[in-house]
Amino acid sequence: WFAHLPKPPVRWGRNSPHRTLTSIRFACYRRRPVTEVVVNPRLAQPWVPRIFVEHVLHHELCHHAQACAPIRGEPPHSRRFRQWEAQY
């Protein structure tokens, strides 16, 4: 996906065993201070389907593509973003 763009580093986030979860953020795209995609380590469990993790990565790469070609005033999940996401 998005072969024309520089690839952002992808890493697993830190695991916090003492945290009580009421929700989970699957991953996040960060532009600053360093461009990167951070994936929740709970997705590394063997029962999580690989295709789900790929979908999460594709979603974050859509944010990266949006950041590489910004349009002033465009919301994070714009029509352009949703079109890219639908290509998965």
C-alpha cells in the first residue's frame, strides 16, 4: 500500500499489565516528534487474526498518506481518507 510514500517505522507499543481496560486503541499514527505507527501489543496475541492487524496497519497508513499530501482544513477521516481505506 502507498508504495510511492516513504515508509514510516512501525513498532509495538508498551504493554501495561496493571491497566484496567474499558476500551482499546488498536494503533496510532504519530507525526511528531518522529513519524511512526505504534500498534497495541495486545494485537500480537496468537488468536488475533493477521488480516485484522493488516487492516489496522492499512488504516494508519491512510493517515500517513494524508499527512504526506495535506489539504488545508481536511478532517482526519475525510472522503479521500475513506476512499483509500476502502481499497483494502
